[in-house]
Amino acid sequence: MKSVPISKTERKRRERLRINLWCWAFVSMTLIFYVAFQGWPILSSIYFSLLNWSGLTKDMKFVGLANYKELLGDQLFWNAFINSFKYMVLVVPLQLVFSLFLAYLLNNPKLKGSSIYRTIYFVPVVTTAAIVGIVMVFIWGVNGPLNQMLVSWGILQIPINFFGEGKTAMSSLVAVAVWKDCGIYMIYWLAALQSVPRTMYEAAMVDGAGRFRTFRSIVMPMILPTAGVISILCVISSLKVFDIVKTMTEGGPFYATDVIATYVYRMAFSSEMGMPRLGYASAAALLFGITIIIIGAVLNMVKKVLNQKRYN
């Protein structure tokens, strides 16, 4: 029997199917790990949020939306909720501005040793938050070198307990966070700046434009789409802050720096508030998670609108 010749369309279909199967084969392990370590915990949290359960016993009582109703009247939850956004409002502009400033300086090809400077600024990013917290508590402490320096220079009359006073705890926390995470956004900005053709800088130089004018009129409009993505990443990252707060202030003093992550941790795993309440903590985490999703969606829509106006 003679074999039936395969048409060109069928050959293309089989080739496309083969490529798709290989693609799914390569991403299958990623999907498996995502479902195991992200998807399943999320589904479990949704289920736990409907229970009155400590997480330590087998006694689980289904309470429906009672946990969510209780959250609406929980002052400590709303305090942590507001503090999370207060932290975001303070830290995001500083991180974006400082990291962009560093990136613009280090993007200069005439700067000698730029790779060394990049490494120095990036070191805090890869440093463990626990180590940073312990070191910074010592540096910013009442008897730490920062207070001693400020007193010796006459800036302060008496030492300040930066992390122990409600008026200074949040701003001190923000300062440390900006220093620690500025390097990662510097790398993002560098990637955006390096996408700008060098000929644009040369043309601006020929026209007599300085570095500030070049940045404002040429560079910033060209990296604006990437700036939107970096801003969204920075906002979402700031709302998920936990490690630096936990190691430096643990949400104190008097819950002045308490954010949602530390609130959830305290409710789910700590005996500070009495018996742990895993179901209640799951409800708090999901409620705040939905808020972050909404904010991310809104920011993404704003970014798309700005990009459309820019190209139109």
C-alpha cells in the first residue's frame, strides 16, 4: 500500500503540536511546584478562613464568614492595614527616586569602576534581613554609633530611641528599608536606561543639553513604560513587607509599625494574643491579599492608559 502524502497544512499542524508539547514538558515542573507551594496553600487558606481553628488541634469549627465580620471591627487589624499603606507611601517614592538617581549615575560609560559601585549598592539586597535587622538595631540604638555621632556633633541633646518611640519608629524603619532594597530597583532602572540608544545621548550633547535636561526631555519619556512596571513591583513588594519589620521592631512600639504580615504572623503562630487563631489569620491575609490584587490591577490599568496616550 502506498502511504498517503501528508498535506502542507497537516505538516504544519503536527509541527506546531510537537512544539507545544515540548513547551508544556519544559514548564510542567514549574507548574507542579507552583501548585504544590503556591496554589495549594492559597486554597487551604481560603478554607481555613471559614473555620474557627487554632491550627494546633483537630477541633475545627466551621463559622462561615464570621472571621471576616470580626475583622471589620478589629482595631488592631485596621491599624496594621493603615500602617501597611503608610509604609508604602513613605518607602516607594524614596526607593524609586534614589534607585533611579544611582542608576543614572552608574549608567555613564565614562565612570570608572562602575561595576564595583554597582556591587557595593547591591550587597544589602542579598544580605539576610535578619542580619540587617540585628545590625541596624545596634547602630540605631540608644547607645549605638548613630546616636553618639549625632550627640557629638550637637545635632541632638540626648540620644533618641529611634525604634522604641512611636514618632520615629516608622520613619527609621523606612530609612533602613530604602537602604536595603534600593539596589534591586537600581538594577531594574539600569536595564531600562541601557535600552536607550547611546546616539540619543550624543545628539543631546551636540545640541548643548546638560545631563538633567537630557534625562528630563529624552531619557525619561523613553523609559516611562518600564518605569510603570518598576513602580508596580515596588508598590506590591512594600505592601508585603515582613522580615525587616519582624527583626527590627516586631510591630512595636505599641503597634506603631505593625503591618499586615506581622499581624497575621502574630495571630497564626504566636501566643502573644492568647491561643493562636489560624482561621482568623487566614481571613486577614486573604482580605489584604484581595486589596493588593485590586491595587495591582488598578495600577496596571493606569500604566496601560498612560502608554496609550504616550503612543497616540
